[in-house]
Amino acid sequence: MKFFVFLFIAAVSTVSSFTDCFPMMPLLQRQYSPSASSSVFKSNSSSASQTHRASTTALEMSDFDFPSAMPEKPQQTMREKLEDSATTFIADITARLGEGVEPPPELEALQAARDEEGGDVPTLALKIYELMIEQGMRYDVDPDNGKLTPTQFDIKNNLDIPEVKAEFDHLYKYGMELIRRGMLDIDVAKETVKEKLIKRTGLTPEEFDEWLGY
């Protein structure tokens, strides 16, 4: 299926969402073996990636078993939820950067978008998505302390590694889900995917879709 066609279909599809928690921190927390090559991807003994995503829902007994005497908290707007997500994401990456490791430019861009008065949801969602991509593409994660260090992994020459494909597929679908939710313009998403994902593989958009199985 062609790249632009797939993006359009994803934008209007009703597939089940794995980004229901998008206003929470959108962070892939992976750990890698120190014996492996400097890579943003790791296989364990069964060649399965170790991806840890924090639980984003918690049902408290008092939420539904007993009436509450406290007034309900005001509902957050989507912008407010994304601001909270951005703050958590920025703090996490900043704390995890290894000694002397520079943050990606996308982190500062996200800070600016979060702090902008009257900023819109699509801009903030885009900046979170861009930082999510760069965190996954630029850094390795120390398996002992979770620190981020620059990766030397050669993506273009390792497209046959399952974990590489899985990482790109996850990030690709994440963008498509943002389109479906109306949080990201389809043309903006296409450009972001081309520049930040497809270009890193050395493939054409059509070859990229074929590689991922679309």
C-alpha cells in the first residue's frame, strides 16, 4: 500500500487505539544489553525487544465503591493534558541524559510550545511526537541506570533486525493515531514521517511501507 494512501486510511480508520493515554507521558523506555553494539534496539535471548511502558490507568476502590465528599476536580482541556504530558516528558529526558550528553533540539522546541500563551493542541502534539521520535532514534539506554547516551547504531544497514522494524512501525502508527484523533494534520504528519523516520532508513516512502508490511 502506498505511503500517502496509508496515511489517509489511518486518519479516518476506527482501529482500536494504543494512544488512549497520549496526554500521559509518551515515552518508550527500553533497556539494552551492554554487550550489544551501540544500538537503539536490543534483542534478548529470544530476540524479543524489552519495551517497558508505564501503566496509565489506575482504578481506586474509592472511585466507584463509595460516594465522595470531595468536589469533583475540574476537567482538564486537551491542551492542559498535553502541557502536563510535555512537562513530564521533558523532565524525564533531562534527568536521564548521561553526563555531558546534549539534549536534542526537539526538547527545547517542546518547552517553547508548552510555554507559549494561547498555543494550539496540534503544535504541542507535534512537538511531543517529534521528541518521542528523536529520543528513540538518537540515544541508547543504559540497562543499569536508564541513562541516555548517543547511539552509533547504523539503521540503514540493519533494517533486517526485527527490533528495528518494530520501533519504526510503532512510531509510524503513533503518528497515524494522532491524525485519527484530530490532533495532527495529515500533511504535517506526512512531512514529519518522511523527514524523521523514512529518511533515516534510506528507503523511499513506498519502500518504507513495503518494509513495514503495508
